[in-house]
Amino acid sequence: MTLTRIIHRGLILLLLSALAAAQTPEQKTARYLDSVRKQPSLLLAFLDDMPKGGDLHNHLDGAIYAEDLIDFAASDNFCVDRTISRLLAPPCDSCEKYTAKPAIRCAYDDHVLYNQIIDAWSMRNWRPGDESGHDHFFAAFDKFSLASHSHVAEAVASVINRAAREHVEYVEFMHTADGGASAELGMKTGWDSDFPKMRDRLLAGGLKEIAAATSKTLAEDEARARTELKCGTSEAEPGCNVTVRYIYQVLRGLPQEAVFAQILLGFELASSDPHFVGLNLVMPEDWYVPLHDFNQHMAMLDYLHGLYPKVHISLHAGELAAGLVKPEDLTFHIRASVERGHAERIGHGVDVMLEKDPIGLMKEMAARNVLVEINLTSNDQILGVGGDDHPLPVYLKYGVPVAISTDDEGVARSDMTHEYLRAVEGYHLSYAELKRMTRQSLEHSFLPGASLWAETKPAFRPVAACAAENAATEKPSAGCERFLAASERAREQWKLEREFREFEKKF
């Protein structure tokens, strides 16, 4: 090799070294992600360790894994229907092999029964056949509901411990925390199409007392969850570091008087109890009552939003697919939820391309800054929509903010890491896109206080008080510290930035 060639090669190596040294930790992390895209085990490890911000679409009942539900049921001495795996009240039959109603604790010594229950209470081992994924998924809830309703504290502790281990720092649980008391009051009060009169009758009839009792019960459940996690002790579990808030969950499949009462309770709770940060309407969108009463539900939300304008609303909309309902029922739910239901976030939004003027709708959502809570696993399992058929890339194309979430991770047998894995493998998302989604999860949370970000488009730019801070900042300046002290939302966002800084140091 000639001297000239040696010098030339040395210069190239020096230049490459200089370029590598000039890269930011974020750029190096992005390069590493690109290098492991085709290596599933390394990709999974990367995503497991990556900070994930908040889980904004998480049904508490559906987040519990079946194994925990069996333990809850056994502690309450419930029985199980051996044929359909539905929980039943005692007395129970013996544990003999062919009894119809054994105690569920019998499953601990009967692996066939134990596995049968887990499969019935989740999507584990489900295969297309006589029962659709949609029907198997939603049937699970009625089978285990007796156990989940009486173990809220244990459920919260289990789910947030899992979230913490996956580097999720914030969870908004959808939870019908009053146990159906407001729905019962609505049925007792009866329907009145005059919304002001209906509201007055409910408030006079005991709804405020239901709100106070609900807040008391939730506070007790929260305290028990922290005890379960040993928070404040030297043996504190990881879940102690997860911030938790609640979305009051309205069961929209009930009669309209019950739905109105629940929606009103949601507005009342979110106005009076800081544990509750908003409300949402749940139950399958394709069932008869949610379809038939959809416009009535939007009218209820529109009226009550006018009375409680500061209460946050996220709505399930567009959790539909072609063939599941009539074509005309696919054309307006997302738009109506945004324009008439005052939704700041949309859960699922799967059928957006079947809405009237879908491109115009997405441009409107981007302009209004309405986020879509993306639930890839459940969309695939329930609707059979995934891969190129899923609208995630289209939402990104039109600038609609999105965030990855879990939906019903226990029933789906998934978790936040695997939701991110589906997103990366299915849509070749870059590290910058993942980081943006994660930041958006906290930007669009319903936590109170000003945002850390003055702008989020095209890039995230911090507010003036924290503009001097950067990824290397260990401690905020005095001005930034004062800003953070005044905003719970900004504190969570600052925590995420700190987590990203530590994560990216590894690469």
C-alpha cells in the first residue's frame, strides 16, 4: 500500500470518527434502533427499556390478567361454571372432576380447568372458528366480572407495577367507579327528554351523594393499592412511581336514562375530585343501543359540556369495520364525537377512512389537536384490522397526533412494550416518531397545568421558562423549577425528558 493511500484511508477514518462523535445521543439511539429492526429479540429489549410516557386508553377491568382474576375469585370463595367458565356465587360443588359448579380454587389442582378458565377470560389460544374474536373478547368480561369489581385496589397495584417495569410513568384508568349506582338512580328517576329538568331531578335525587361516596371509595382503593405496593417503605414496588388518574367510564349500552345519569356523574366527579380527570363512553360501538342512541348520547354530552366546559372528554369512536354494521353507520361517529361530543381524544378511530370526507376530517382533527389513542392489538383481535388496513400511517400522514395505548391488556394478553413492537414492525416507525408519540401521550393527558412545550409542531419546543434547559441538564434552572412546581402536567413531561436522557446515554 502506498503512503498516499495510507494517508487517504487514515483521513477517511478520522472523518468518520469525527462524524460519529458529532452525533447527538438521540441520533445514536436512532441508528441503534435501525440496526436491530430485523432482530426481534434485540428490538424487543430496546423497546422494553425505552421510556413510554403515558397509557391514555386503559380499561382497568380489562387490564387484569386472568391469573390474577382467578386469585381474586378464589379469595372470595366464588364458584365457576365448568362448561362456560363463568363465575358464580357460592355454595359450590366439590372438586370432583365432573361437577358442574366447582369452587374456582379447585382449578389450582386441575390444570385442565385452570387453562380453560384463562382461555375463556382472555384471547389466549383463541383461534378463528365458531366464535369471532369480537365475540370472544367481549364475552370474557361477563365471565370474570364478579371478581374484578371487588378487587380494585389489587388490580390497580398489579397493573401499575407492570407499567412501571415497562417504563410507563402515567396511566389514566377507565373505571366505572360508582359500581353502577348512578345508572340505578337514572332508572329509578326515569327518562325526561328535557335535559335541564333531568339533571335537576338527578341532583336532587341523590347524585351528589353518589359522587361523594364514589370519591371516598376510590380514595380508599388508592390507599390500599399503595399499601399493597409497600409505597413509602424500603421495600416499595416499582408501581409506586407511576402517576395514576381516572376517567369515569360510562356504560353506553344501558337505557338512555341510565346513560344520562352516568354522564352527569362523570362531569360532577371530574369537577370535584382531582382523582378523576375526565369521562368516556364505553361498551361495543356496534351493539344495538350504542348504535341506536348514538346521536342522543352526543346531544347529552353537548348539553352537559356547556355546563361543565372545563371537564375533559375522550370518546370511543370508529371501533368499527366494514361488514360489522351497516355502511351508513361507518360514516359519522368520529366526526360527531369531535364536533358534537367535544372529544379532545378519540379512542381507536379505526374506520376513519369510511367516514364522510375522511381527509377533511383528519385535517380538522389535526387543526383541533385531537389525539387518537391507538390500540393495535385489540383492533386486530376484535375487528380483524391490522397491517396495511390500519389507519395509523394515514393519521401520521395528515398530522393527527397519536399515542400508543393498551386498551385491555389483560384480556388481549399484551402489554405496552408489545404494542410498541407491533407499531415498529408493522409500520417501520423511526425513533423520532416513537419519541414524538410518547411525548404526545403526556401532552394530551388530562393532567392539570400548563404544558412544558410552547410548541409541538413541527418540533417540540419548551416554554420560555425552561428554554435554556437541554438533554444534558441535570437540574432545572430556578425559573424552570418554579414553572414545574405550578404544573403537574409539566412535571410529568420533565420526568419523561429525564428518562429519555438516561435511556439515550446507553447508545
